[in-house]
Amino acid sequence: VQLVESGGDLVQPGGSLRLSCAASGFTFITSAITWARQAPGKGLEWVSKIYSGGETLYADSVKGRFTISRDNARNTVYLQMNSLKPEDTAVYYCAIGSNRGRGTQVTVSS
């Protein structure tokens, strides 16, 4: 299993970013993929999940601001993040089961 996140950046409050998670080494089309994040000095926080059929779940802290999607032809999951807040600052990971990538840093600051 290999998961590679990208798209993190420094952005001002209220801005947007789109994260990508490129997956390989497993049957992507039948798999549910999770996004999680870890802020400095804090534990891992679940953010969102997308199932093989396209059903989605969101943490209350991001609901209405973040959108998860998948492109099965590209074996890629996306996380569109809008109306970003300083408290969204974290390393963002995609995961399947106990496997996760190295993460991508998102910093929201003016």
C-alpha cells in the first residue's frame, strides 16, 4: 500500500486549498479512504471519509467547508478545503486501514 499526499501550502484565513492523495498497491475502486490531520502538539483527528460508492462523512469541525471526492480512473482522492481557519493548520494524511502516507502540511495564517 502506498499513499502520497500533496497540495499543502501556506494560505490566509478564508482561503482555499485542494489536497490530493495518490494511491497504489491495493484495489482502490473498492476501498474507502480517510483523511485525518494532526495539529502541532495534538493527537490525530479524523476529518473525512469517502466510501467506494461515493458516500461521504465529515467531522463536525469541517462540515460545510471541506469536500471529499474520488477519481477512480486516477486512483486519487481529493480534499477541497474552503473557508480555511487558523485551527485547520495541521499535517494532513490520507489513510486506508492502518496505512497512511507521509502527510502534507497545511498552514493557515495571515
